[in-house]
Amino acid sequence: MEENTMKLALTEKQQAIHNFLKETDGDKYTAYQIADAIGIDRKSINVLVNGIVKKGCCVREEATATDAEGKSVTVKDVVLTDEGRSYDHDAALAHDEAEAEAKKAEKAAAKSAE
């Protein structure tokens, strides 16, 4: 049986990305545009966005755009999902804390049964 150990709460940097997406909901931004807008290192933005995608708060949508030279290029915009729009950070933190406490209690019970 595989155990789901993914935390629901976003990290501080993921929360900054999520807040940006909520504030600009409906507008289209690539991961690099988001990084530049909120001051996150471009080297880490894709890992951060992938984490938010994994948690169901956003998706990457492929779109066609025209670059500065007039060429057609494919870009991936980062877009909020309905789950992302309704995401409650405090509730996610409470969930993660409850899960951690339940795992501690389970381990303690197993240890005392030995």
C-alpha cells in the first residue's frame, strides 16, 4: 500500500507565486515572467511551479505567441485551477499538522506494542 505523504500547504516561495497568480487571475504569465515579477530566481521557478501543479493549484497551458523577431513560438502559461482559486493556506497548514500528529501517534502506538 502506497502512502500519500505530500503536504497540502505551499512553501513560502510557492505561496508568493500563488498570491501573484490570484492577484493576476485571468492574465497569462510564463514561469519566467512570474519569477521576474516577484523576484524569484529563474533557476528555481520551474521546480516551485511544478510543486504547485502537483498540489493541484495551477496548470501549465501551452499557447502560441510571437517572439521579438516575429517568429511563432510555443509558450507554457501558468494558470490557476479552481482548486488554486479556493486554496486556503491556513487550512492546508492545519491539515498537514494534523497528519504529522497522527503519524507520530501511530509510530508511538506501534513502538509501545513491541
